[in-house]
Amino acid sequence: MSKTRTDITPLAALAHMLDRLDASATPADPLQYRLLASRTRQLLSDLSQQAGAQEPLQALLRQSPALVALYENLHYAEAGLCRSPLAQAVAAEVAMRQCLQRWTRSPAAPGAPQTDARAEPGTPA
């Protein structure tokens, strides 16, 4: 039984380019970024379907934040933000909730717009 080895080199190169564009201080040309992301998404989608590509694909996903974002977008319907660290996401949500609670309880600064200080968004007044 022979295993087909999948070459992920093209995807790795595109992922590296996306990571560099995302980290760049100068904004990328929108068309250039869209074309690069589109081609990367196509390769990612193709490799996601190949059984032999799963191990190298997972290794590549651990190295590339831009590729993770594309991967999550492709698989959001099935798994949501499946590669985001849960503890980090929960901590960020808790911190934001605490910040909003402190902000709604503090007296408004002079000249600041008045806000409705309800406990939860969507709660009746």
C-alpha cells in the first residue's frame, strides 16, 4: 500500500506572504491582498479534502496566523472558531464584560455623552 505524499509548499509560501502582509507597517494593495487570499483559500480548501495532507496542514496552521484565519472562515459553519484557544477567548470576553460594567457604573466625564447603564444589552429599561 503506497501513501500519496501531498506537497504543501505552495500553500506554505502563500501563507508566509499573507503573514508578511498582515504584519507590514504599510498597508497592502487591496486587490493584491484579495488575490493572494483567494488563491491561498483555494489551496487550503483543496488540501483540507485530502487525507494525506492533514498532518502537514496542521503543522502549517500552527505556524501561520493568517492561514488560521482563512481556515476558520472556511470551516466556521461546521466548527466556529475551531482553532482559537478557548481559554484566551473566554478571558478576553470576561475582561471586556468587566470593562463595560466598570464603564457603565462610572460617572460620566464632563462633556461625555450620557449612556443607558443597563446590566445587559437588550434588557428592557
